[in-house]
Amino acid sequence: MGFRAPVRTAEPQRLRHYHHGEWHCRRPRGDRLRDHRYDRLHQRHVPFRSREFALRRELDQRIRRRQRRDRRLDHHRARTGRARIGCLRRACLAAGDTPRPVAATWLSGAGIAPLTYSCWAEAIRLRSKMSLANELARLRQLERCQDENYVERSESVLANIARLNDPRSISGLIEFFEDDSETDALMFSIVHTIEMHDDPTYCREILEAAPGLCFRTPRWASIVFMRILNSDPTRKQLVLQLRNTPAETKVAICNLMERINERGVEFIEKTTPVIAATQ
């Protein structure tokens, strides 16, 4: 006995049709109403092949791919503590090449609006953030268990941090200054590492960390700011940004400049504009 399709009645099953061995609803529910049209020839709903539908589907696929990639990266970082970077992205990062933004399209309720983003740039920023946290954690670990190769291994970590060229490393490295440290060579290596940034970035980060630095380690705060005073471009940038800082920062810098003046009269000419900017 051969296969027989179920008999359709007139009224109760008017909105359904039998196709490929199963009943299909002629009218989709929910979001499918927006993305489908009714094909009268085959008596079923088929997806729109319009430009809007294609763009929306492409963007959804990109978002899902990025979400899957983020989950893989999170799983890998949880296992190894490091971020996995592909060979091509690693080569671009080593060459100092900045990836170009990739143009995409976002479909909003009001219509189609342009959206630009760069997956490579986001991956590089993520790599820099995670690598900086890892290197600072390594530096703290070396500080806790100091051995005979403590200085050499710490300077190797500082070299890795300098290659990242991340402005956030300034505030992170300032926490390692200690007035009673027995390794002044390592402290000066930290000073040289934070001074590798451009003057606007360096002055901005130093001023943000100045109150805590002056309170916790006044000796190394004096050394850092005396080196700033000895550089004319950096000193001018410091005076320019100091005028827009909070009152707490201005008080800390003013007190620090007065302590520097007590070291020698040769600094009075350089500290005068800085003290004037704090008023």
C-alpha cells in the first residue's frame, strides 16, 4: 500500500498546506513576516532576496562570528593566560601597521545607516590590554620573590611593556616606585620605560597619578619631575596641562616644586612657571 497524504478539509486547515511530507503554515510568525514573502507558485513563504535582507543577514553573521571568536579567546585566556593572535595579525603588529577600518552596514529602524569598525584593530587593542596586565602581573610576581636574577628578569619584562606602547603602562609602572628600594638601577629602568611615550601622553598620565605618587614615594616623585623640568618641550606641555587639572593635583605639584627648589637654586627658574600654573 503506497503512501497517502492526509486529506485536507476545507475550513479548519485553510491556512496550511502539505509539502514534502509535512504541513507548513502559510503565514510565518514573528520576525519571519519581515524577512519572507509568499510564493504563490509553490504555495509557501520564501526569504526576501532584497538588498536590505542581504545586508542584515551579512551583519548578523559578522556579529555571530565575532561572538564566537570572543568566546574562543576567553576560553584560551582562561586556560593559558594569554591571547591568541593569528600570524597575519602578529606580522602587522610587528611591522607597526595600523589596520584600516572595514566598512559595514547597520540596519536601524529608521533606515540604513553607515557603521565602521575594524576587527583587526579591536583584536590588537585586546591583545595590548591583556598583554599589559600579564606583564604587570609578572613584574609583581618577580617583586614578591626576588632572586639573584631579579633585576635582569624585571628589565626583560619592562622591555616587553615598552614594546606594547600602551599609555596605561605609565600608571601601572608608577606603583612599583619605592623610596627604600635597594635596586635603584631597576627604578631608573622604570623611569626610562615610562618616558618613552610622547610628551602629551606622558604628562597627562603623570598628572593623573601625581597625588598618589607624591604621597607614597616623594623621593622618586622628585626625580621624575626634575627630569621633566630639565626637558623644555616636556616642561611646557606640563604647564599647559596643569592648568586644567583638579585642585588636589595642583596642591601636590605645588608642594613638590617647593621641595625641588630646596635642593638647589638652579631649579627656581624652571619651577616658577609650574607653580604659577597651579594658582
